[in-house]
Amino acid sequence: MSSRCSSAKPLLLMVDDVPSNIHVLAQSLKDDFDIMIATDGPSALSLVHEKERPDLILLDVMMPGMDGYEVCKLLQSHSSTSSIPVIFVTAKSDVTAEEYGLKLGAVDYITKPFTTSVVRARVNTHLKLKSLVRQLEEANQRLSDKLSLLQQQHEKMLTYSTELAEVRERQKLFSQVFESTNDGVMITDIKGNIIAVNNAFTQVSGYSEAEVIGLPPRMLRSGRHDQTFYSEMWKSIKSTGHWTGEVWNKKKSGELFLELLTISAVLDDDGRIKCYIGVFSDITQLREVQQRMDFLTWHDPLTSLPNRLLFTDRLSQLMGSTSRQEGLGSLLVFGLQRFSDLCVTRGSALGDKILHDLSKELQDYITDGNSLARLEGDQFALLLPQVHSSSALAIDAAHQQADAIQQLVVRFSSAIENDLFQLRAAVGVAIYPDAPDEAVTSVISRAETAYFRAKSAGSDGGPAVFFESSMGERIEQRLTDEHRLRLGIQNDQLRVYLQSQVCSDGRLHGAEALVRWEHPDDGLISPAMFIPLAEGSDLIVQIDRWMIDQVSALLGGLRDSHPALKMSVNVSSRCFQCDDFVDYTQQCLQRYNANPAQLVIEVTESTMLDNIDRVVGKMIALADSGVSFSIDDFGTGYSSLFYLKSLPLAELKIDQSFIRDMLNDAGDAELVNVIQQIASRFDLSVVAEGVETEEQAEYLRQNGRPLMQGYLFSIPEPASEWLKRIEPCLEKDKH
């Protein structure tokens, strides 16, 4: 058998009769390991016995001829191969098969489908354990050898009195080695009674030397091993002279601990057993770390619920059962509305506590706790184990479960003391299988799609949303449109359009800057088509920043010639959440030498509700530099007098819906008048949007005389054309 240099990578033997399985796994592991491959049991045994001995074997169970279990038995039966760690990698996922594989001597059992990162982590763990065990065994053997040697030397010193000084020195050395080692050492006579222990033994076990001398080691037994275990141990010692393995023992305090123990028989010159030496290391913490690592591979650390990986495996098993029964099952994905807002305003620590406590409530409610999982964030999944004969029955069961979950969340939310957030659950449902050979990931994806649709529908915890094929098509179309818009921004396809704002006497006051998208193939695209798309992603921030830059450039060109002209631009609440929003706006104004007093930033009332402290701070910083602020569509939102008093506002814009109907609806007319009275009370100017008829304009001239904006005066047009058209008006106003 060839040897390998110490710097070589660990050698893995992969045994599987399906070449594609070997290829996928080998490709992911080849950078960290040297790979040997066998496609059947006999070939694997031949490689192990006749060529290089691998450091670890990844062994499939289900192979024609000789299966993986038989291969493992044969490896364990030979002393030369019994120490090679074997990990079963198989599609057999039932508990009985796993227990049988581990009983045969395998160190681990991984079921398919699996992730290669998990396999790599498990392989590395067992290689490290093997290396540690080997080091401990070697250390124990070296110590046993030293002790045996010292014992022999001790006997010679008794025989030769002339060497008394040397004997004493060697006894001192024996004592130093015996007492200084970190491993526990216990020596028994041939009858099995303890005749010596070292300090490490007393520290680990809690027994003093006086308490154990003359007693058999069975006083340490934990009760976890049956008599067969100890019979096999002594059978090995008597036949081979030593035994190494893991043993659970009990300390004097009653606490159990796991030790890696090596027992060696010490022989005299005639080959007869003189005594037994046991050397052990406490590996309890090492085992706990391994178990914790295994737990975290399959569970969520915050809630201890199954994670996405384990949930996917369980769904796969249930789908197989559902398919065999030719029935239908239900998968629910649910989460908390406005949970991200809660975390932003109240802190992630409270968010984690809510998820932890809610998971406990869910586990108490759901009898089959294995069917509940935390996928990510506030997103949970519930697998209904029942198999239904019709879609109507499956849908009805899912509806009932979804209603129960939503009611549970409402009760849970009401129990949270001193919290303004009322949590509600959004629930998405997928009935499976959608097709005879539907993949597990497809079922989860459909349920998540329905969940996101439910979450976007509102924050009141509406009814559960069931997946429809059109949802996937809409999502795909949205992603396509979002990609087109992203490219449009990158390729300079956005355009600035301006719409005039005039005083009641007809003088030009300024303009509102509006964004348009000029696509090279589709022409001019309405903002109603792409602004909602941008607001649902990060693109709205890019568009708002581009508009601020362009409007600053326009104002820079008008600073000297028309210093009184105002130009307004609408900015989304997302821009206000950016830490550099104030600096960016001020840099744009400085770059084009624009007068900040000519810039009006329009904000919606909803912006006031999104973390008002941060919004107010940024508004005040910009107002101090001269920028004005206007509330757009005033009267359609929450219309709080608090922020009219607290914010650095200069203007209110009356929504066009009130202007459109004010001549025919007394309520709208009264509302328009009240808004102007409120503005006057707070010394704010007013802009009436959507003025389209001379009758509307005349009414406004007779009632409040606000600034006016609408098709009666100007349609939105490219900035360059607007500037050319209004230049005579500007010159006239100057004179």
C-alpha cells in the first residue's frame, strides 16, 4: 500500500453506483480533498486494501450486488480498516435505516437531497475528530509505553541494589510523568482493583486517591452502557492487549462525562499480565460542540424551529407520501405585517424577542411541531400533514388553519404591553402537487409568492392568498419591467418635463419638474407606468437623485436672469431615509451654482409618518440652507396640524381631486377653502393642482387667490421647450 506525504490533502473514497452523484459531490470537494472513486462495493474494498488507504469514506447504501451496509460490515471486521470513518450518503431517509447504519459503525448518516456545504462541513468535522482521536491514542500509547518502560526499570532497580541511586531517579521521573500529564491515568492489578491514580484522574472524577485505591473501576459506571458493552471491551483487551473507545462515566458529584479511554495490559518478561493501565481524556465539551453544530445545521438558532434546509427535507418526504396516496397537501407561508417598521423604530432586540415568543405560541398551538419552520426573518412555514382527496378539501383545511394563525397573531399582539404596533399576519398558501413531478423548491416558491402578494395587499391581515399561476407571470413581468427601467436610467433615457405654476393674476411663478421615460422603442412612457415600479424597489432613489441634479442644473442657469423663479421637485420618503440625502442635495446646488431659495422640495404626507425624527432633521438642515418644502396632495392623507406647526414648511398643494369637483360638490369646495384658511393661519402659500377650466380658475381667484397649476395654463413639456416658450413672459415680468 502506497504512503502519502504529510502535506497532501486528505484522501476521500467516494462509493456510489450513480456516476452523476459522484461527479456533483466530487466537483464541490476536489479543492479541499484528494478523491478516489468506486462504483460498487467490491471495487471499494479492493481500493482500500490494495491501494492508498483513505482518510474517510463517503458510502452510498443502495447499490446493486453488495450494498453499502455490507461494505461497512467488512470494513469494520478488519483491524486495518475499522478506524476509517464511514459516512453514509443515501436517499434512504427513514429513521430505522439511519439507526442501522450507525449501529454498523458509520460515524454519520446524510440523506439526499443535501447541500454540498453541509457535506463538506460534516466531512471536515469527522476528519478533525479522527485526527484528535488519533493524537489522543498516540499520546495514550506513548504514555502507556513510558509507564511500561518505567515499570520494567523499577523492577530492575529492586534487583540490583548497586543501582539504587539510579532507581530513585527513575522513580522520580516516573512520578513526574504520571502526575504531570493532563490525561487521567488509572492503574489496576490483574484482579481489576485500582492501585494508583494521578492528579488528572482526581480532578476529572472528583474522587481522591484514598477513596478509590483497592476498589474496582465499576464505581465510575454511568449506567448508560449494558453488560454486553463491557464484555466486548474485556474480550478485546484479552485478545489484543488493548482497547480504545468512548465511555460515559459518572463523577463523584453524580455528573456524567464522556471520556476517550485507552486500556492497555502490561506484561512481565514471561508474557504474563502484571497490571492494566487506563488513560483517558474528558471529551464532553467536544461532543457538545459537535452536537450543537449538528443542531444548527438543521435548526434556526433564535427559535429552535426547523430551518429551511430541514423543512425542505420534511416537505420532500411528505410529498412522496402524498404522491403515493394520489392526494393533495397544503403548505402555508406566513409572516408579520410591518415587522420591518417595528425593528427600525423599536430596535432589532425587540424584534427578536417577538419572533422568539411568537414561535413558542405557535408551537403550543400546532400539535405537530415538526411541521412548523422559520424560513427567514419574520417568515414562517407550516406544512399541513393531512392528505386530501380533492382541491376543495385541501383549500378548506388551509383556510381554517390560516384563519387560526391570524387570530393567534392578533391575540399575541394584544398581549404585548405598551406597544403601538398592532401586528397582523399575512398568509400565502400553495396546494401541492401542481404537477406530477413538481419539485419541492417549486412548492415553497409558490407559497412564498402568494405570501408576498398577501403582504403587499395591506397591513390589516386580510384573508389568505392562494397561489395562482398568474402570480408567477406578474412577478416575472415586474422583474422584466424593473430591469428595463434600470437600464433606462443607466442609458440616460429619463427626461425632465416642466409644468407652469402661475399667480392668480396670471404672472408666472415657477414650475413643477416632472420625470418622463423616453424609451428608444416604446417612445414616451407615462409616469403612471414606471413610478409605482420604481417605488417598489431602490430605483425611486436613483430617479429622485437624478431629478434633484437636473433641477439644480436648470436653476443654476436661471439664477442671475430670473432669481425669483421657483422650481419644485417631488422627493420620495426613501430618499429621506438615506444618510447622505442632505449632503447630496447641497452638493448638487453648489455644483451648478444654483440658489437654494429657488428650489422647492415636495413631500407627501406619508413621508411624515416614516420615521418622523429623521425626516424632520433632514428638512431642517436643508431649510437652513434656503431650500423650501411643500406638502403634496394635502388633504388626502393624515393631514396633521402637528407637522404643519413643527416642520419647516413653506407651501401646501391642494390635491387635484378636490379642485376637479369643487364647482359641483359643496363639500370639496368647503375643503378647498378650509385648506387655504389653515395655510393662511400658518403663513404658508398654497398651490391648487389640476386647474383645467376658466371657471375653476375664476372661483379660486375669488376664494383665496392661490397659485394655480394645470392644463388651463400649461401642459407638462420638455424643459428646453418650456424655457423657450416662457422666456417672453419672464422678460415681461422683469420689466
